[in-house]
Amino acid sequence: MSVLGIDFQEQMLANYGDAAKTVSLAAAGRTVSTEIKNANSQKFYQVFSPEQQEYVRRRLSGVSLDEFAL
């Protein structure tokens, strides 16, 4: 499968930590976590009004994620 023109390979997820070490630029104030974390953020609800949240949900409801399935 290709996403954004990049062929997805299962090992991309397995090797994420190693790749993150390579692209971390701590000296420049930019770092990449060595693991993928779920922050359980509530930012969506804090930033957007209920009307804006509904607008986003309506727009996303028409998007099929099947093409991104592994």
C-alpha cells in the first residue's frame, strides 16, 4: 500500500524508535519520541466549539479509511 506516495511496510512501525533516534534534533530544540504514544488529548474539545466539532465530524464521516488498512 502507498500513502502519500510512500510504500508502507509493516517494519516501519517496528523500526519507528530507531528512526526517531536518527531524526531527533535535540540541539535545535526538536525531538521525536522513540515510541508512539496516545496522549488521550482533549484538545479537540477545548479548541473547537460544539458547532465546529460537528462540522469536522461531518467532513470526516465521508472519508473511507479502508485504503489505509493494513
